[in-house]
Amino acid sequence: MATEDRPRAEAPRPALRELLKRRRAELGLSYVKLAQRCVDPETGDRVVKDSWLHRLETGETVIAPDFRMLVGLAAGLEVALEVVQAAAGEQFFGISTVKGESGQARALLARADRMTPEQVDALARFLDVIAPQE
């Protein structure tokens, strides 16, 4: 089977946990105060519990947040929704978000999704030759 030949993926980084810890410290908020700020902007409902925030930040097992929780967390942490989404995607689903400076980068990524693993490897080797990583 093809998946047996692939290297095992590294465990996802605790990206959302790191974001939460950093922003909560910067804002000087307790878990309770932060949870009070994590509201759905459309309904005004509080969408994150302080106990969930505590478990997330201390590395305990938590359920993955849904979209409403991410929206509320972005509001509470005073960061863009895309920052919270990227961190949650990385931590809970192993999704690594790459931001391109131009539409060309996004177009190249879209084309890479249609390539076979062998083609992606060949392209990566080619890119290492013409545009080495710093």
C-alpha cells in the first residue's frame, strides 16, 4: 500500500495552545475574563468556556473547536480569525497553512494538489535547485 512507503508525519505543533498562552498573557486576562470576551458577534452568546481554555493552554485533552468557537476566540484574543483558524487547523488536524504574497503562489499551490506524490517530490527537488530555502 502506498501509505506504508510514506514517512510518518510529525505530531502537530500545539499552535492554538501557544497562541492562547501568548495572547492571554499579553492581554493580562484570566481564563474567566477571556471566556467572557469570547462571544459570537452575531448573537452575543458566549461560545468558549473558561474550563476549555484552561485545558487547552495546559495541554490537556480538549475537543476540537467548531467555527463558532474559533470566531469567539478570535474576538476574545483580539486577533484575526484567519490566525486562529490556522493555529487550530495545525494543532487539531495537522494542516499547515502557507501564505503566499501573490496570487501566483496560490495558483501554484492549487496546481500542486492535482499532482502525484512523485511529481510533487520532483518539483520540490527542482525548486531546491533554482530557489534554495534560506
